[in-house]
Amino acid sequence: MATTLDTALIPKIKSVIDTYGKTVTIDVAGLTHYDPDSGAVIEAGTITHTVKVTPPEGFATRWIDGDLIQEGDAQVSLATSGLTFTPVNGQVVTIDAQAWNVVRVQSEYTGDEIGLYTLQLRR
């Protein structure tokens, strides 16, 4: 159940990112399904979503350990309000014609609900 904080913050997060954010695309694999009539697994294509994210930001040197965070990694955040998919590892984010792989997704709670996803990206 949404808290008062969720109700107040989630629309504000979306508004700020929509106003000041950067437009990117995120490629999401479609769901495969089984067709019982043919006995085949139907592969779905990739769905490309255009969303606004916070401008890409690198990690401070002190956080780069060469394993979880590598040199050149970046992070962006996107609002959950109005989002039609859930970000997961392995998706591809295209920023200024450069493809980045999502290597970690962190859910940021505003109370009881997720208001923001922070994506760690790697080329």
C-alpha cells in the first residue's frame, strides 16, 4: 500500500527526470511462450522502449574495485511512474548511439513502493 511519502515523491521524481533527464532507449527481450497446438516455443522479438533517465554518471575512483564496479562503468536512474517494463540485468541501454549493458539494477524505495531504478551500465 502506498504511503504518504510514496504519493508525494513518485510523481516528483518522474517530473524532474522528464524535465531534466536524457532520452535513451532500452531494449527489452519479449516474452517467449509455448504454443500447445504446434508444440513449439515461440520466440518473441526485442521491444525497444524510449525513456528519460538521469544523465550518465561515472563512479568515483574509490568505488571501482575491478569486480563489481569496473573502470568505465556508469549509472543512470529512471522513474518507475509510467514505466511499462521492469529493468533487469542484460538489457541494453543506448545513450548517444553507444550501447551499454545493464549489469546491476538497484530498486530505490520511497516508502513502500519503488520510486526509482538505478542501473549500473557497462560497455
